[in-house]
Amino acid sequence: MTATIQQQVFEIIAKQAKIEVATIRPESTLKDLGIASLEAIEMIFDIEEHFNINFPDQQGANFDTDTAQSLVDAVQKALADKTATDEGSK
Amino acid sequence: MPTVSTRRVVITGMGAISPLGVGAAALWQGLREGRSAIGPLRHVDAGRLRVKVAAQVPESFDPAAHIDERTLPLLDRTSEFALHAAREAVAQSGVDFAANGLGARTAVIVGTGVGGETTQDEQSRRLYGENAQRAHPLTIVRLMTNASASQISIAWGLRGPAYAVASACASANHAIIQAAQMIRYGMADAAVTGGTEACLTYGALRAWEAMRVLADDTCRPFSANRRGLVLGEGAAIFVLESLEHARSRGATILAELAGTGMSADASDIVMPSAEGAAAAMRQALDEAELNPADIDYINAHGTGTPANDVTETRAIRLAFGTHADRLAVSSTKSMHGHALGASGALELVAAIGALRDSVVPPTANLDVVDPACDLDYVPNVAREMPVRAVLSNSFAFGGLNAVLALKRAP
């Protein structure tokens, strides 16, 4: 499951950065991957659309220094929150 | 360079409608009191939006009370604001455009970032959301970006050059500069100019949310805990004249628009450049024949985004050198929000107020020092001090910079 989410996130990153998925390592920062601020915002949008989640607003500002793994973690957290909300509303 | 004869340009009237109320006086009074008009977003879709705060024109503003019933159906909210502010400005100036053929020698240049956004949003909702078969027949005349300039031209019979200027968040300053240059170089004797914006629609708010530059609590320019900009709306409109024209009719002069500066960063579509902004500030000083040491106050662009405030601070240091440490710099966006294409016009009201009353409005919500923002930002409380000359900065997405230099009335 975890690997699947990581794979999906890495594929979105690779598409935005126009690089091979295999070159992305969990500790790579978006800056390392050559992703500028506006591209990072576009990538966040792609990830939100792909997983149907919302990242907290202020996360956008920090992604310049964040790593590929921290994006995966953020997706997992958002998915967990979403599940909790869905359960709660049943 | 060939010598061109130029004329001095003065401001003889101003009008405004802003989140701090109806009228330029209400805006200036609020700013000098350090009162923030930022509050919970009032919007029919507020419940499903992530944007929580905005600086909005008070609900008590009733266009029908100010604008005649035959004109009203032709207007988007942007034009309602612009026409109302223009009426106040023209009244204050006391100018009679019907006398001596002045109407034919008067320009109307109005800045707006997006124009008739409310109209666009409403009609899109009808067509795409409700599957309506037809758009309202006045959709085009309401939403066209030049509508405000045209409505002002029609209202006062102003037959000189008239059009809109668009440069996102610098629209108002670019428009005012264009109008001033027309007077300076003899293309017009007077101008009605400024900026207007009303774009707090569902579609526009969603677009801003997606860009992740909005603060979720309030606007804190230059403060280490700043979290982004807060959207605003409103309009401010001014009457400009050549100095000799204003003197010949015995007008009260509010301030001299002594210099202007414009530049493009030609780098990133959103990340600002200190060099581009500094170039515009230097140009404004040069045209005004001012030295850096002559400036006492800068009304900063000061959006409250992490990128702007640091870059603008560096730009001021580049343009002013050691005098930067003696300047009072404040961002009034902390109080009236970021009215995008109208913001430079609202801030010109603040700049004129500072010159006339010798009071610098504060930067509200500045409570945590940011080491990267190391100028005197006049935190939270207005300051009484001599103000001989002022710069007012506007910088836009797209890397477009427009700066006004003002002197006291001659």
C-alpha cells in the first residue's frame, strides 16, 4: 500500500520535473529535482486531484525545501484524515 | 537625449470606496488610526471555500443610492466603485469639464486587474451551472475591462484619450502614471485616473486558493509570522491637472505627482526581483528630481507574502543605500487588504494623507520581527513626523513594477 502511494507520488513528481521516476530518491528535495515554486504549486494540485485530497493551505510555502518522502507522508496523512472524516460522517 | 518641454502634474481631487468605508476621508481616517478592515469572508459560497478572510467594501454601500437608475443596469461592481469614487474626486477638485473645452482635453485612464469579474462569474454560473440558453444582454458592456473608463468619460463628457490599463496588482499605478505622462507631455490638460477592482467571486477565490498565497487569518506584512496576502476590493479615483491649469482656476492642490518609474523584471512570472523594483524606484526619484535623502516615507507594496516582503526590503536598500535606515516604510494592505488592480490607487490616498497631515500610517499586525525585513515599518501605530516627499510602490505578478513619487503641494 505504502509503496503504491509512493510510486504514484513519484510518478507525478517525475512528470512535473520531466525526469525519470528512477532518479527520484525519498530524500531528494524538490529543489534538487529542479522544481521551482510555481511548478511545486502545480504539482500539489496534480497530487490533490489524483488522490482527491486537500493539503493544508500553508504547506505550499514550505515545499521548496521539502523532500519527495515528505510529500508521500503528506498524502498518507491527508488520506488517513479523509478516511477518518468519512467514517465519522457515517 | 533631445530636450522635451514638460509640465508639472498635480492632484486636485480624490475619491475612494474601500473596505474602510465610503469616501477618501473614511479610508485615510481608518489607516491613520491603524484600523484593519480585514474580517470573515462574506460570500454566498463562504461555507465551501477555504478562503476565510477578506477586506470587503461594507455591506452598507448601496450603489442605487449613488448612481442613477438608467446607468445602474449597465454596471459591473467594478464600475459602480469607479463611478462613485470619480464623483467624489471631481466634486473635491471643483473642476468644470464643460468650461473652456476642458472635456476634450481630459484623459480617462483607469487601472483594473480583471475588470468585470462579477459579471463574468454570474453569467458562467448561468450557462455552465444552470444550463441557461442565453446570457444577459448587457453582459459585454458590463464586463469589458474598459467599462469603468468609458462610464467615467460618459458621465462627465471627457473626450480625450480614454482606456483601461491592466498590469495585475500594479494596474492602478500604471494607469496613474499613464495619465500623468499625458499631462506632462501636453497630450491632455487634465485626467481622471485611478484603479478599481471587485473580484471576490467564487471562481476567482478558488483560483487564489489554488495558488496558495492567501493568509488564513490576517495580513501581516514584514512580520516573521506572515502567512500571505488577504484579498480586498474597492476603487480610488483622482483628478490630475497640469500645475498651470490648476493654478489658473485657483484650485486647491492636494499634492504634486512629481515622478514616476516603471520597469519589468523579465525573469519569473511570479517571483519578484529586487533589481526590477529598485530600478522603478530610482526612475521615480530621477524624474521627480529627488535624492534618496529627500524621501521620508514609502508606502510599500507589502503584500504579506514570504517572497514580496523580503524582496521589497532588499529593493529599497538597493535604491536608497544608507538612507534606507532613515525611511519610514509601511504597508497599508495590512488594513485595506490587497485590492489588486485598485491597490495602488487606495495607497495613493494614504500617500497623500501622509504628505498633507504629516502622519505616516502604520503597518498593522506586525508583531514578530523578521531578520530579513530590517527596515522601520512603523509597526501598528501611526507616527507623526515631517513628510516632505513620498514613494508609493506597486509590483505585479508578471514582474511589472510601477512607482509614484509625490511631493507636497507647491
